[in-house]
Amino acid sequence: MNNNKILNLFNNEPSSKIPIWFLRQAGRHIPEYFSIRSKSKNFIDFCLNKDLIVESTRLPLKYYDIDAAIVFSDILMIPWAMNRDVKFVQGVGPVMNPMIPDETNILNNINIVEHLKPLEDALTILKSSLSKNICLIGFAGAPWTLACYMIDGGSSKDFIETRKAIWGSYNWFNKLIKTLIFYVVDILEMQAKAGADVLMIFDSWSHMIPSVFWNDFAINPTKEIIKNLRDRKIFNPIIGFPFKGGNSIIDYSYESGVDCISLDWTVDLPWAIKNINSEIIIQGNLDPAALISNNLNLYKNVDFILSCIADKRFIFNVGHGLTPECKIENVMAVIKQVKNFRR
Ligand code: CP3
């Protein structure tokens, strides 16, 4: 029998072990990350270099006894392929040419897979070279989150331009969401076929959706993406991450069709366990800020999480990406604590 703990969990096989991995595990908190990144002239080129993708995907496995590797890429490779002039500016974050509602033509005939051939090649290499015990994760941004970056032109405290577009240019906005659904399906299908075991959909700005539109722009697009994947005979488990979705994550857990819901650090875990669809797996929840200093409350919180989920199907993870200040030794200590836990 294989010992791919995450796939076994999705296949409903009983286990005394809690699988563990970390969002943004391949990022700036690992010193070698910088030397790998410096081999390409910018972040987009980095994400388009199959050897560097493979190297950075493997990097956290050198340090950590974890159960998954998430392929190194970025959700903004779809806007990049849609010609939005995406750039990652040091100290600022991602910036791109903002789409003007009703005016900017929505390109709906792009072959995303062709643009992201290095990602496909990297997954093929990873699939054949990683230990079979490691779950290889592919991913994409959710349509809403991609639309936020594309209309506001980068990160924003309130995504006012995107929200204005929902109210003032509903048809145009809906067309953008439909187009993005199509591209997300394409990119996830490609990753599954190239070797990703599990697929994750990041809706990092779901808390910016006006509540009356939560079904339209968070739940339904996810449902449509999953339906389209299943129609294309892609049956890989799907993890959804409706970041800071508040009470709406309950409906999301029942209606979107995800096989696992990733909880951010603001979610009250006992509340979530009581209210979330018990048919699906829960992942996440530890505050990544807890991993910056070595502190007693970190280990107490890990114990608390473990006590809450002791008899549940659960994947240990953080409630958002590890930050650059995160300390490797703290991550190692948490992994040890989780590995030592017995149900
Ligand atoms: O280790 C991994 O998680 C794999 C790779 C990965 C990256 N981005 C690499 C990256 C993944 C899964 C992502 C997803 C992503 N990208 C999300 C969803 C998850 C989340 O954080 O909410 C979002 C919103 C983005 C968009 C993005 N990419 C931003 C806002 C930024 C700049 C701010 C930041 O966090 O640094 C990026 C750049 C980025 N993507 C980096 C990495 C390692 C840092 C780039 C660098 O300076 O080297």
C-alpha cells in the first residue's frame, strides 16, 4: 500500500496520522529561495522556467517532513497569459494594467495551457521524481480573486474598482467571471493530467464580495469549475480556500462541491467543525504569525487544534501563507508535534 497520507485521507482510508503541509511553504522564509529566484530576471520568468519551478517546489521538502509539495507558480499567471502586463514589484506586490469595465475587451480565446507549458513540464518531472508518499498539489486562483487583481490593477485595501464594476457593469463583469472560469478549468485540467494529485482553488479576496453576491461570485463559479472538471473526466480531489469568507463558508462547504475546505486563521475551529458539511475534509486554521517567534502559545494552539479534530478528517496547515519572517525551527517543531500526535 502507498503511504500518501493526503490521498489516503481523500480516499477515506482510516489512519492514526494527521497529514501536514503549509501554504506558501516554498517562499521567502527559506534562505535558498533567494538564490533560486535570482537565477531569473523577474518573478514571471521564474514561474516560466521549468527547472526553477521543480527546484523551488522541492525546496521545502529538504527541510520539512511534510506530506505535500505545492507546485511553484502564481495565481496571477492567468492574468499574465491574458496580456494584462503583470509585474511583481519589490516592496509593492503584483501590479498590472487595470481593466476598465465596459471598455476593456475581455480576451476569451487564449490557450492558457500553451502559455504555461513550463508549468506542465515541471509537473511531469515532479510527478516522476517525487516520492509517491508526497501529495503533489496543483492550484489556481478563483475567478473572483483574479478579477479583483485585474480590475483594481494590483492589491487594494477594499477593491473598490472591482466592487463598482459588479454594480455598475454587471454584464461585463459577469462575462469576465465566465471567461476566468473557463481558463481556471483549463489550467487545473492541465495540472491534473501532468501529475498533480490534488487541486486547490485560492479565493484570497472572497471577503471583498458584497454579501448579496456571495453565491454568484464565490460559490457558483467554484461549483461550475468543479462540474466542468468532472465533465472532462478529472476526478482529483479539490481543496477550496474561501479566505475570510465568514459565515458564508458554511454554504460554500455544502454547495460548492469542494472535497476539502481550507480554513483561514480567523475561523473559530469548534464552530467550523459544528457547522461545516461533515462530508468534507477540513484543512488549516493555524495563524502563520504564530510561527514567527518561538512561543508557548504556538504549541498550546497546535494542541488545541489537534484536540478539536482528533476524530475528524483533517489536514494540518496554516490559515494563510507562511510569511518571510517565519522561522524554520518553529515550523519543524510544529511538524514534530503533529507527527507525534496519536488519535
Ligand atoms: O509555496 C507555495 O505556496 C507555492 C507557490 C505560490 C506562490 N503564490 C508563490 C509566490 C502560491 C500557491 C501562490 C498563490 C498566490 N499568489 C495567492 C493565493 C494565496 C494567498 O496568498 O492568498 C495570491 C493572492 C497570489 C498573488 C501574489 N503573488 C501576491 C499578492 C504576491 C506578493 C505578495 C507576497 O505575498 O509576496 C505574490 C508573489 C509571490 N508568489 C511570492 C511567492 C513565493 C513572493 C515573490 C518574491 O518576492 O519572491
